[in-house]
Amino acid sequence: MKKSDSKHQSETPEQELKRLRRENAKLKLKLADVKEADKAKIAELKRELKKKEGPRLRLTDEQCEQLSSLFPGIDFRSK
């Protein structure tokens, strides 16, 4: 049976397994760090977006009709 992609030819299968497990653990930690950083960045961007958005007004159908008659070029129902 051929060794699969071993860095060191003198490694025994047990040593290779230990090395690969260590590498795997390091990669998992890196991935977890990246995920946490991405979550923090997303939360920050959401907060910034919320700050930029102004308050929204809810209009009744009657109010929309009255505003449409005053400002015919603006469609108030689509928002």
C-alpha cells in the first residue's frame, strides 16, 4: 500500500497520523477564528446600516391617495 502524500519518508503511519491530526486541529482553530471575525464584521456592518437608515413611515391607503394627488410623479404605494 502506498503512503498518501507524506512529507517525510521516514514517518511511520502512526507518526503521520499524529502529525495530520495536529495540522487538522490547527486548521480548525484558524477556521473558527475566521468565522468569529466574520461574525463580528457582519454585526458591525448591520449596526452601521441601521444607523444610516432613517425611520420609516407607515401610510394608510387614504394618505397614499392624498399624497399621490399632491405629488403625481411619486408612487407612495411601492415603499
